[in-house]
Amino acid sequence: MTTTKKAAPPSERRTHLIRLAADLFAEKGFRATTVREIADAAGILSGSLYHHFDSKESIGDEILREFLDDVVGGYRSAVAGTDDPRVAIERMVRFSTAALSRHRAALTMLQNDWAYFSAQKRFAYLRTAMREIEQTWIDQLERGKRDGQFRADLDARLIYRLLRDILWIPTSWKQSRGKSWKTDEIVDGLLRLLFDGINAR
Amino acid sequence: MTTTKKAAPPSERRTHLIRLAADLFAEKGFRATTVREIADAAGILSGSLYHHFDSKESIGDEILREFLDDVVGGYRSAVAGTDDPRVAIERMVRFSTAALSRHRAALTMLQNDWAYFSAQKRFAYLRTAMREIEQTWIDQLERGKRDGQFRADLDARLIYRLLRDILWIPTSWKQSRGKSWKTDEIVDGLLRLLFDGINAR
DNA sequence: TAGGACCGAGCAAGCGTTTGGGCAAGTAGG
DNA sequence: CCTACTTGCCCAAACGCTTGCTCGGTCCTA
């Protein structure tokens, strides 16, 4: 026996089911979504899901992995091409908003059910990836301080923490009734706020 | 029969139980916390809780009401004393961070279980209060624009949305391992970021 | 005729809640 | 001072329902 029991053969149907599940996770969170709801969305019975997945957690696992791979890869290439921290940060901000809207489900899951996931060994890679992401941000902020481009009294870690959480805020606005902003408007407003603040002059 | 069945007599024990429940809600959210966990924390059986409350929702209701009363009242008196929008906003920011750390449970509940609560008539006051809060912020921001104190191209509603979510971010950092910031550091960093951005000069 | 996709029915565990009763501390009445 | 009754708090056991998941069998397609 050299193979694992169920290594996740990526059939077309399976991929579609994950997308359906992700849509539900994006709105209600992971724990608050039931397997029966997922099955309903797919037009099958809940038990039939287990022909494709060996557990509900496996679905969540795949969604989270895809998200983190995307983000980590994007950040690496964002800082690769330049040594101007302001440029790098703007790239990271723009990439983040795009990536986050691509992975709304992962975001909601991390926000609502972080305690649930991070407590399991199976999801240890969450912490690993988060650490690399944090380091990338801090490196750029510190570099900007040394260059004299950013304020010298800046607490890089504090700013990172704020930014990290700020960046994924607009993602949760998608279905807000009334006027809604385009992604460009949001990211521009955000960048302006980040670099210059709200003061005139 | 002229009185309601169970109008919530505020006994001492009852108040204590609410506090215990709030601590759990603050860490796991409302739906993810079970009545048995609350009872365990109090050293009693789950059924015994129903001597004090008629439902789990009633506990949540009381926590949310207290929070919103606090915030709405605080904002009213924050804008009352001055007609300088920059002063008013700084007051609101400082008051918010204080209030939010006083009501961590309510915050987590609104963040994790907003869809659950806002769908029920019983919690209609949530939307009402939120609307007043939003209007208060927007009024001050618009006033600052007219004064020429804030950038004229500022989207007040967008900035409010960002601020609202940004402000309650640090509250979720309470038990972050490693270095943790004092509330003053956070709010100062936040105010600096808000007004001036991260750029030098 | 073999295999992938699904059904139908059900399981154990966990959920919020109900019910009936026990036990101690107070408060009258004789 | 003893008794009877109320009141506040809690236990023990269970209810009906939902949860994630299992399993044998059936259908369709190739």
C-alpha cells in the first residue's frame, strides 16, 4: 500500500461542488453551513457528498489551501520586481484586494472560524503562511522607514496588523444594499487613506 | 393578568451569568457557544440556566442592547460639545476603542453572527442603532469637507465604512501572543494613520 | 459488465429546551 | 419557639430536532 486512502481526485463535478460550498461558506462561515445546505445547492442528498469528499473539513481544507497559495505567490512576485517599498506596498494592496475577492469564502472562514481551524494539526499550514505574509509586509514597511519615505516613528508591526485586517474589510461588503462601490474606488480610497490620511494639505 | 410572563428581573446571579456567557461569546461567537458551555462555566447544569433566562437568545439580546446603548449615548455626547469635526472625530475614535474593549462579546457577535441576528424581528433595533451611528459619522466627515479641513474628494460613506470596521479590529487582538500593544498605542497609531497616513512629510 | 454518481434510510452525538422535583433560606402566624 | 408556606436556585432526566457521516443498493453510461 503506497498510496493514501483518498487523495482527492480532482474530477469536474468535485470542483463544481467545492465552488458551491465556497459560496455558502462565504456568507455564513464554515461551521454555520451544514452539509445538507451544500447538498441542496447541488441538487443532491447530503450523503452523496461523501462520494466526493471524505469529510466536511476536507472541503474547507481545499478552499483554504488554494487561497493561501494564491496570496503567498502573489506577494512574492509583488516584491520581486522593485526595491521601492512604496511601489511594492501599492502592488501588495492591489493584489490583495483582487485575491480576496477571488477567495471570499476563505476570508470568511478565517475570520469566523479561525479558532476552530488553527486548533487542528491538519491546518498547521495556516500559521506558517500567515507568518510569511506578515514578514513580507514588515520588510517593506521597515525598508520605507530606512529610506525616509515613511514616517520614522511608524510601528511596522502595528501598521501591518491594521492593514491586514483593513484590506479584507471591503470583501465583506459585496451584497450591501444601496450604493455599492467598485473595487477600483475602494482600493483607491484605501491607498489614499493609507498614504496621505484624510487631512487636506 | 397585567404583567408579562418573564420580564427579566435583574438579580445578582443573573448578571453574573450574563458576564460568563459574554466571555464565551467574545471568543467563539454566539452560535458556536453552547448553553452547556455557559452552564459549565457557571458550575451548574444547562437546564438550570432556564431558571434565569427563557432562551439563549435572551442572553444575547441583553448583551447587544447594553452595547448599543453605550455606543449611541457616547457618540451623542461626543458631538455635542464642539463644532470642530476634527475634534468630534477624535473623540468618537477614542470613545469607540474604549467602548469596544468594554463590549468584546457584542463585537464578536455582530461580526460572526450578524446574518443570524439581523434576520429576526426581535433584533430590529440593531439596524436602527447602526443607522444612527452611521449618520453621526457621515455628518462629521461632511462638515469637515465643507470646512476645508478634510480632502474635498473624500467619499464620506466609504471612509465611514472603512473606519467602522477598522475601529473594532484591535479589539480582537486582546490575547494575541507575543508583543501586544497598549490601548493608547493602538488608538494613537490609528489616529495618526487616519489623519496623516504613513508618508513622511 | 464495470464503475462513477447518486438515493434512501438511518446512526450516534450534540443541540436548545422542558419538566418535575429537592433543598436551603426567609417570613409570616399561632 | 415551633410550624407552615413561600421563594430562589439548582438537579436529573429526558424531549424533539439537527448535525456530520455511513452503508447497501440502484441508476446511467460507456
